[in-house]
Amino acid sequence: MSETAISDRRLQRGARSRQTITRRAADIASVDGLGGVSFGRLADDLDISKAGIQTLFRTKEQLQLATIETARTVFLDEVVTPARDTAPGLERMRALIDNWLAYIERPVFPGGCFWTATLAEFDSHPGPVRDALTQRRADWLQTLIGHLETAVAAGELGPIDPELIAFQIESMLNHTNIALRLGNSDSVRLFRRAVDQLLSR
């Protein structure tokens, strides 16, 4: 086997290892926050060496940032990408909401929404981790705003403020996630009623 082939296989193994580690880290963070993610805990959970994880990520902050990116990929796969089969505007807006509800009701992460858990943890801690979380939230809000603007332009909605409606929907989504974690399954029905009112203006 050539040196190039050996190098490629090592890179592939490294990528698979990183994916396995950060996916488990995202599960942990959804319950215990990113602060609960450690090299030692991951080594125990995955039955791999702590030194091997440290070699891949170097620092806890790098591990946290990689975990955020993995959570982002999962969120896109579960919520955003499936909605692309629907028409832009109100139909896609509702598809995004339905997908998001499925993402927390299942739940994809054991603690429910990864973003709700981790944003609250880092909102008062400036640095690269908070910056990454803040950017992911901004991306999500902009996605909602964009489809609301499309719906208004197409005449599907009246003269609403897309930024305000997106903020309200995102706030209610976060509340619904918390309510589900507390065992209030009726929160989904109430959320849908509230969204129907917002989107019928």
C-alpha cells in the first residue's frame, strides 16, 4: 500500500473518530451543557483513550467548537434540509416548524434542543464558544425571517414585521422545548395554536 493510501486511510479514520466523539459530546451537552463535556467523560462513554481524544482536539474549547458544528449538521439534516422539498414562503415556514417540533419531541438529542441548552449556558461568557452559538442562532432566525419575507411578498401574509414574528416563533419554540422536558406534552398543541394566530395575520 502506498504512503498516500495509508495517509488517506488515517485521515478517514480520524474524521470518523471526530464524528463519533462530537456526536456523543452533543448528546451530553444537550443534558449537562457544554461544560459537562470532558475528555475523560467521553473516553469512558466511548471506551477509547483520553489521550487519543486530546490528540484530536487539543483543548476543551476546540472540542466544544467541534461539538457545536456537529450539532449544527444534525440540526440542518433534521430540520432545515427536509423542508427544502416544500415551496419557499409560508409552506416552507410551516415545514421548518413541523420539523423542529419533531426534532425536540423525538428527541434527536436526549436533552431536547441542543441550542436551548447551550445558549443559556454561555450567554454571559464571551469568547469563541459563545460567538459560535450566537452565529448559529442568528442563522436560524435569518432563515425564519427570509421565509416570512417571501410569504409577505407572495401575498400569503399581510403586512407583518417578519423580524418580530420570527423572534416570537423562536421564543415560543424554546419555551415549548423546556415545557416538554418538564413533562408538559400539551405545550405542543398550545404552540401550534399560537403559531396559527401569528401566521394568519
